[in-house]
Amino acid sequence: MSVSELIYDWNNVEPVWRKPDRHIGFDDETLRDGLQSPSVCEPSVDKKIELLHLMDALGIDTADIGLPGAGGTHAAGVEMMAREIADKNLKIRPNCAARTHKNDIIPIAAISQRAGIPIEACTFIGSSPIRFYAEEWTLDKLLQMTEEAVTFAVNEGLPVMFVTEDTTRANPETIRALYTTAIRCGARAVCVCDTVGHATPDGAREVVKFVREIIDQQGEKIRLDWHGHQDRGLGVINSIAAIEGGADQVHGSALGVGERVGNTPMDQLLVNLKLMGWIENDLTRLREYCDQAAEACRWTIPLNYPVFGRDAFRTATGVHAAAVIKSYRKGDTELADLIYSGVPAGQFGLKQVIEIGPMSGKSNVIFWLETRGLEASEDRIARIYERAKQASAVLSEDEVMALV
């Protein structure tokens, strides 16, 4: 009997969200927006290039490689990454952030020409009434800036993604005016941003549907992106809702690094869409991507972080461990992966781990010993089991080996 026959999946009884009939793209913001986190360190260019290769291996479509308008060593690093993509014939396509101003667009065009590779200019501008009030902006002024910047970028030969910040708190009339202007000036992608993590799934879906209608009215082939943040912990679910609303590409960063509480976690987004059957990406190197990002940014992955935290597939509870062990005894790794886990570890290059602690049964001890090629004698089992029952936490490898 297959494992699928052993699980009644309520997720698929009458799903609200259906698999889209189009390619869903991913834009990785780790190396630009993600580095705005106040708690990460700027990786070296070599580390950034290693991450680019991992993004490419995971089938991520595009990557934001920086804001060269910042100048200096940052701009030099952006050029090195662009050259790496070109020289190594990576499939991933580069883009760069830019304020809606010529001074930020000129360096992108120069790097693109020197590297010999197209670089999408992601020109961003605020759109919500609260930003208008604080910045003392007028819509006419922003429309003028949009027209000038997008036209200039297009004339420089750059593909343009026009990005409205704080779209999820902006008036419909403002959104329509900004996007219509950008598209008419040559932008071939637009991005809806939940800059402060304000949206709920309903809000994300509705604003994306609204922008999709604007695009359709223009009669042009325009890619629609969604860029989410985690302030309410809704980054992943909002991205799924945005896809339902019509988004062609969704943004995220490794481990959700980013300003305040971060961006949509790219790894969690990929895992969920893979399990939903919406993407076919090979994600066996996703753990490597997460570990590499954590090391490069000097970021600590929380112990209970989904899928890639240390505790994601660990158990020391007797009842839970016993069920996993019985599955392994049947020779069924897939069954062991799912008996006490909603995520199959093996699909992401991981495996279930049985530990020994105060809540463990003797089967934990036996399995622990056998998987390490150690004899599970009665005396040894009793010694470890009694020590575990007196402990206040799971025993470490060294503690158990000392008892062995």
C-alpha cells in the first residue's frame, strides 16, 4: 500500500487555491533587500557568488544583486556578480534596485554593458497616502519621475520592472496612475509590494487582481511580481494568495532575512509550493542554500525553524519515536518521514532523527545504538535509559557515548 493511500488529505477535499496554469517564477532578494536587516553582516563578494550558484541550482529565476547607485565597493561587487552569471552561463537572471532617478539607473546600464548581460532595472517609488503625507509628495510629481526614469532606462536598453512601495496601503487611483504610466513608458514588469507586512491573504489577492486588471487593460505582455514582508508572519501565505490573484513571480530571501522581522522566507515558500504540487524544482540543495546564507550573513537559524532548523525532524518523545522506528523497521523510509511529520524530510535532503531524553522509551535507546552499529545489550540499554529519565533535557551524543 502506498503512503498516499494511508493519508486522507483534507487540503485537497475542496481547495480554495488551485494549481496555476502558468510558470511561477521566484526572485531572490537575499543579496539586496535581505541585507537591510539590522542584524546581518554583509557577505564577501565570493560568498555572494556562492549563493548565486545555489539559487541557480534551485531553479530560482531572478536575483536582486544590489543597488549599484550606492557606488564604491558595493557597485564593484554588483559588477563581479553580473560577470559571474555571464561567464558561467547561469540560468538565473540579474536585476538591480534603483530609485526612480537617472543617477541610480546609469550605473546599472554601465555594468550591463561591461558584463555583456541584460540587467533588469527595478525602479521603486512610494505609493501610499501615508508616504505622500510624510514626504510631502504629490501624485503629479511621482508620475513625472516615473515617466522620466522608466523612459530613460528603456532608452538605455535595460529591461524595467516598475516597483511601487507600500502598494498594499495605496489608493486604487494612485496605483492605476503609476502603473499605467510605467507600462506606457516601456516597463515590462511591475511589482506590488507589501513593504511593511500589512496585508492579509485576502488583501494580497485583491490588490494583485486589481493590478492584473490594469495590465490587461493596457493590452501588453507584462510580468506581475509580488514582494512580501513578515511583519504579521504572513509572508508565505500572502505569496500563495498573490499567485492566486494573478502574480507571475514572487519574491523572498533566504531564511526570511530582511528589514525589521524580514522578507518572505524563500526556503519556506519553495517548500510549500513544492508540497502543493505547484512547482517541480529540485530542492535537494535547499538545506545547503540555507546554511550557506546563514554562514555568509552570520545569521543564526532558530532551532525550531521550519524544515531547516535543528529540531525540525528531531524527536525524543517515546510515542512519536516508536512510530517512526516501527516505520523504519518495515523498511519504509517514506512512511517514517510522514508518520509524525507534515513535511517529508527526504524530499529536501534530510532525514528523521531519534534522540534520547526524559520522555523517551527504551525503543529510542535501542534504535540510537543500532543506527550507530553499537550492540544494544540489556545492561547498556538500562544504563542509558535510567540516565535519560533523570536528565532535564535530551542527552547529547557525547553523554550517550560516555554511557556506552
